[in-house]
Amino acid sequence: MRYERIRDLREDKDITQAEMAKYLFIKQTTYSKYERGTINIPVDTLIRLADYFDVSLDYLVGRTNEREWKKRK
């Protein structure tokens, strides 16, 4: 997983780890561990992050470099 992507997205929006943790209903220390890659991010949290940053799950997990998701036909 590309843990640095969530850090970069957060920093691009000038949001602190504490603010992201509050949005996700978790402790700041837990969010910090997500960004460092020391613990896995639950799927429901990944979905909230993707929705918040308006990116695809594939982008968050490093399957693509395209931030936007494309609807399947």
C-alpha cells in the first residue's frame, strides 16, 4: 500500500493528522500509524479517505497513478 499517498493528500489540503483522525472517528496516534504504514488501514476507513479526498481506492492503494476513478460502462 502507498501509505505516503494519504499523507501527501492530507498535506496538500493543509489538514493536520488530528483533524483527519477526528473526521475518521479515530485517535491521532492511530492515524499516524496509518501514514507510517505500521498498521493496516481498514477498508471502511479507506473508503472514507477516498471519498474525502475525492480519489479512487485504486489510487490510495497504489494500483494506479490516476487520482480520479472512472465509472465502468
